[in-house]
Amino acid sequence: MAYTFEELEDKVLDWGHEKGILSSSTALKQIEKTLEELIETRDALVELNVLDKLGLPNDHPVRKEAEFKVVDGIGDMKVTIILLAELKKLDCVECLDVAYEEIKGRTGNMVDGIFVKDE
């Protein structure tokens, strides 16, 4: 079953309450968890890169596991960000809106696969 972002956000917040995260964690602890998930996701992407260089086919179980780790990692980071926003009494969609408003007219160039904004 596919949920809307808002439905999933509510489920994550309910889970965060049930697990005691929202009553006993802090924003700094939650951002540390986000960093941990980010590193795990980066490691999975590095693994996929190595598998690509080795020519491992897309349907190989090792490759599928690495791809799952990336999907799971992105989801885990979103969970930690939702909980962080709640701990700071912020709305995730409003945070994304603020970021988008800041970047929508930004100019810059791609340098070695990374967008570098103009000063």
C-alpha cells in the first residue's frame, strides 16, 4: 500500500512517540543519528560503485542487497529528519519549502559532478 508523505510522517511521529525518542532525545542527538544513516548510505553507494566497476549484473543478489541498503538508508535519513523537525517544533514540508525558495533561482555550474553555486 502506498501512503502519502503526510500519512508516513504521521506514522513516523507515532513510532517516535512509542519508542520514547520524542520524549527523551534532543535535536543534537537526532542529527547525530542522521549523520550515522548518511554515512551508511554513502558506504552502500560506494559498494554499488565498486560492483558497477566489476560489471556485476543488476539482478545479482549482492547488487540487489547494495541497492536495498541505499533505499533503506535514504528512508532512514528521512525518518531521522522528520523526528528532528518534530523535536524543534518545525514542519518538514515548510522546511523543504524554505530550502526550495532559497535555491529555485540559484545559478552555478557543475564541477566534478557537484553543483557549485555562484557567489
